[in-house]
Amino acid sequence: KQPKGSTLLLATSAFSCFSDRSWSFVVPVVLSRTCPQQSTFFSSVYSFAELLFIMAFSSPVSLSLARRPRIIAYKISIIVQNVLTAVACAVLAVLVLLFINSLFSGNHDVFVVVG
């Protein structure tokens, strides 16, 4: 017999995995289309930063989650993911509001790369 709410938990996990895979595919594409002059630079920086964060935080996070009961660890994981998604959306909204004139005027020289 399945525990109460396990179907909803599995559905949430499936949607979360789909979202993560979609995000991993779309971000480099969007970054390369945003600034065609530096088509691979931003994608490379994003991928490198993601790799560094995975290397830095995967062990501490997994150790922290291993100390808790599974259901509590899963709930904490969902809450943290949702909070970080809300923060990312807020940052994106602020960036869009700051650069809204250049987005619609066709001036895409907003990104300045030093190096």
C-alpha cells in the first residue's frame, strides 16, 4: 500500500526533473541568441559557473539532507527550489524593467564583455 500523498509527491518530482532538464537546455540557447557577437561566451560562463556550484555545494547539501528523515529532506528541498526560483524570477523582472527601453528599441549592446 502506498503512503498517503505519495502520488502527488511523485508527480511533483517528475515536473521538477522536467523543469530542470528544460532549463539546462534553454539557458545556453537564450544566452547565445541574446548576444550573437559573443555567442558561446555567455553559454560557457553559465556552464562553468553551474559546474563550480555543483562541485562546491553537492557534498555539503547531500550530507545535510542525509541527516534528516527522507520526507522532511524532500520537503526542504522543494521549499528551497521554489524560493530560489522566485528569487531568480524577481532578478529577471528587475533586469527586464531596467533594460526595457533597449529591449524594444533594437539596441542589444546592453551586455559589455571585458576581456
